[in-house]
Amino acid sequence: MANILTRWLIFLHVLSALTFFLAHGTSAAMAFRIRRETDFVRIRAMLDLSDSTTEIMFLSFLSIVFTGVILTFLVHAWDKLWVWTSILLIIFIFIWMVRMNEQSYKLLRKLVGLPYRQGSNEYPAEPPASTEEVTALLKRINVKNLVLAGYVIPVIVLWLMIFKPF
Ligand code: HEM
């Protein structure tokens, strides 16, 4: 019985990860394509497309965490270092992404005249800033760091999950 439950939870855990990366793909594509854009209409469209998948991204992330925690109880793995390393790495990525977003894409939404959020507060659209200001912000955003934090670290977590080295 416990074995069947574990199988189903592994299924849901992996399914949640698939759903997460499918949903978050819009943000990743946006991050690459928006870098050299100067047309505010296109920038707004890309930001809105990325924003449209945020809820499913957050829900599937919660589902990854929830199924992961239950699984760790079921297989009695709380004393394993690979579990704690994975948890710390995922918490790091999450906090890093939220902080990165505050300083880049949320600010960009404000500069191109879209409604935006800061912390838990929502603000209405303001008059757009100049093209120079928007271009300067886009130049400051480092997509390499996004790939490093959002892709390379999850690859390490996947390796930890599969090989359970320590
Ligand atoms: C396990 C891996 C990842 C996690 C847990 C994660 C988590 C998050 C979270 C929680 C946010 C929302 C922040 C907020 O609303 O304040 C976010 C936003 C974002 N992430 Fe990730 N992310 C991951 C991978 C990636 C990758 C690989 C990329 C791109 C190469 C990426 C690019 C972005 C971008 C561009 C945004 C801003 C989206 C927007 O505001 O429209 N993320 N991420």
C-alpha cells in the first residue's frame, strides 16, 4: 500500500516539475527575446505573456514542494544530506528569482506603462518612461545569471534526486 502511494507521489512530483517548466518557459523565452526590443508595444506584449503563466507556475511549484515533503516522510529520508542540499538549493533559487524580478521585470512593467506589483501591492499603469531608460534597464538584466540560477541549479537538484550521492 505504502509502495503504491510512493509510486503515485513520485508520478505527481515529476508531473508537477514538467508542468512548472512548461509554464515557466514563457518567462524564459521572454527573458531572451526582450533584450534587444525597443518597441514598447512588443515589450508590453512579451511581459504580459510571461505574466499570464505566473499562477500555474506558482501552483505547480507548490505541488513539487508538497509532494517532495510527503515523499521524504514516506521513504524516511530526512536524515539524508542530498535531501537537505536539494531543499536549500530550491529555497535559494526561489528567493533569488523573486528578488531578481523586483529589480528587473516588475520595474520594466512600470517603465513601459503597464500595471505592476511591488511586494504584495498592486499599482496601476503610469505614463511610460523614455526609450533610453527602458534600454538601460534591459542592458542591466543579466540573462546568464537567470540560466545559472534557474537551470543549472535545478540540474544539480535533479542529479541529487536520481543519484542520492550522500
Ligand atoms: C527551478 C527553477 C526556477 C524557479 C523555482 C523559478 C522561480 C521563479 C519565481 C517564483 C518567479 C516569480 C517571482 C515573482 O513573481 O516575484 C520567477 C520569475 C521569473 N523567472 Fe524563474 N524560476 C526558475 C527557473 C527560471 C529559468 C530557467 C529562467 C530563464 C532562463 C527564469 C526566468 C524568470 C523570469 C524572466 C521571471 C520574471 C517573469 C515575469 O515577471 O513575467 N526562471 N521565477
